[in-house]
Amino acid sequence: MAHEQIEAPDNTAVRTALWRALHLHVDPPPHVVEDEIGLQLVAPGDDWRDRPDMDPQATSGFRAAIVARARFIENLIAEQADRGVTQYVVLGAGLDTFAQREPELASRLQIFEVDQPGTQAWKRHRLVELGYDIPDWLHLVPVDFETGASWSEQLSMAGFDPGRPAVIVSTGVTMYLTKETTAATLRQIAGLAPGSTLAMTFLLPTELVDEADRPGLRASEEGARASGTPFISFYTPQEMLALAREAGFKDARHVPGAALAERYFAERTDGLRPSSGESLLLATT
Ligand SMILES: C[S@@+](CC[C@H](N)C(=O)[O-])C[C@H]1O[C@@H](n2cnc3c(N)ncnc32)[C@H](O)[C@@H]1O
């Protein structure tokens, strides 16, 4: 490892990890998720909260959307694990720290984190540096989705059993991928064993975003472009549902940001609410 060149992690993965930590620093309890391990992995300088994208007000809708989707996914995993599902695939895992934060539940599963090779090598290196062991139930599978390679083959090589159901999650990824790549991903997931569940987030076109959330979306869009990872794909809910049905899913539902707001933020008195700019596709095979 000492001589291996470790690249910097994907900047979008860093940003979402910092937003999860910022939630603990600037929003009063109760916290929607508690995740500071991502911040420990990134180990930014003391001035990380001065980054323009960490402005507590300007980007609050996105910070809330990031913690809302994390909570939704973690509830889904717990529910599916209780139903007997034992495989969990995280497509574009970035600095997801579920495995480190919830080892009791996580170790009942085989977890497959799929991400770009450079970001994943960096994360592995940092986990080890921080003393987190990579247990045998946590599989890090390096894949670049845009090369057209089949990630499901890579998964099988890493020990994934395509004959058994799985939960497949992809949060904060489709906006960086071409629509062809996401359609191909949906087809691969729809071909997994019956009883599998997909949860995938996507960004709405501006005209479908609540007026109040548009400045936040624009700020995020500008930040993403400035850091070299522009948002390239937006979907209407109808378009995403049609893609899922064409891919062959048995059932596909749209979960809007407002549903997550209702579920996890209704009792809050601090005004924190997820942006309506991000939606979820929930589909089953
Ligand atoms: C915004 S981060 C989301 C990370 C995590 N899912 C979350 O919700 O915090 C987007 C992730 O997608 C990954 N990603 C983007 N393009 C990719 C590609 N072509 N192949 C594999 N992973 C990709 C990035 O490396 C990054 O980890």
C-alpha cells in the first residue's frame, strides 16, 4: 500500500459526506441520520464549513434531502433484512458509512459497494488508516458505469448470488450518468432474482421543482459544474417510471421529496425540509 498512488475521492461523494456531518453541526436534534464517519474519512481542514456549498442556509434543502434519503434507505434495508433479504448492493456508494455505523445490522448482510476505482481505493485506504477493518461481509467492487462494462458480472465475481434477492440502492448518482447508462443499469437490476428491490434517486427538471427550492437547485448545479462533475441528467417522474417499466420491473413507484419531508421532517420546528428537486424511484422485480 505504501507505494500505491491513492487518488483523491470523487468531489460529489465528499460533498454529500460533509452535508451529512453538517446536519449534526448546524441542525438541532432530533437528527435524521447521525453520520460523522464520512467527515472523519475526508478529514478536511478546520475551515470546511466555510466552503460555499456548506452554507447552512443556501444549501439547507439539499443537506436535508441527503439525510432524508439516507434515512429512507437505512429503514428500507432494516425492513428487507427482517424479510430475510441478505444482499445489499450500493451503486455509487461514495463515502457511505452504513457498514461502519450499523455493524450489527450490516453484518447480517453481504454488502457490495460499487464505485469508481479511484474513489473506492481512496476510501479503502482511509478506512484502514482510521482503524476500520474491512470485514468479509463488506465487498468493495470497483466499476466505472460509463465504460459499458457489466457491473453485475463484477458483482458475481465478488461473491454476489444472482439467484437470491437483493436490495439495490443508488442515491445521488443518476444525475452524473447519461440516460443510456441509467437505462442499462435499470435493465441489469430488473433481471435480478424476484423479490429484489431498487431505490434510486433522480433530479427533477427545474420546472417541476417548487419555486422556493429553485435557487438551492441552481446553486448545487453551479457547484457541480464548477467542480467538473456537472449534472447531466434530469428526469420527470413519468419518464423514470416508464424507464423502469420498460426495463422489466414488476412494480415501480415514485416517492417524491415531499413524502420524505412528511415522513421525517413534519415535527421539526426549525424549518429544515428536503428540497423538492430530488425524487426516488422504488421498484421491485
Ligand atoms: C453524490 S455521490 C453519492 C454517494 C452516496 N451514494 C451518497 O448518497 O452519499 C455520487 C457517487 O457516484 C459515483 N459515480 C459517479 N459516476 C460514476 C461512474 N461513472 N461509475 C461509478 N461510480 C460513479 C461517484 O464516485 C460518487 O461516489
